[in-house]
Amino acid sequence: MKPNGLILVLLIILGNFQYHLWSGRGSLPEVWKMKTQLVQLQSEIEAAEKTNAQLQAEVSDLKDGIDMVEERARFELGMVKPNEVLVQYSQ
């Protein structure tokens, strides 16, 4: 093969690499776009996690609040649920 033919083959291979680097799947512009999307999704996930934590705290407060009200009603007012029997004794 002549030196000119070898240079032509190498230029074709280099051109092929450049084509795949700048266009198509896995190209640099696509990678940059995906990085931007990743940052956006991470911020959305952080916001959703904060919202979930707040909602979990509210649920916990509501459960504890209802349990405290029920406990107080049982001891101070003698509240009894259906199918329960209240037995009181004094010392």
C-alpha cells in the first residue's frame, strides 16, 4: 500500500471516530444533555424527599395525637370501645 493510501485509510478511520464522537448515541452533546437532566432530576428527588419527610412527620404527629387523646379519654373519662370490657378496681 502506498503512503498516500495509508494516510487516506487513517483519515477515514479518524473521520469515523469524529462522527461518532459528535453525533448519535453516546456523543458529547448527548452526554452534556444527560448531565443537565441528571442535575435536574437530583434536585427534584431532593425536593420530593423533603416533602415526604414533612408528610411522614405530619402522619406521625397525627397518630401520636390521636393515641394521646384516646389514652386520656380511657383513663379520665372511662372510654370503652365496642366489644371491650372495662374492669375497675380500687385498693
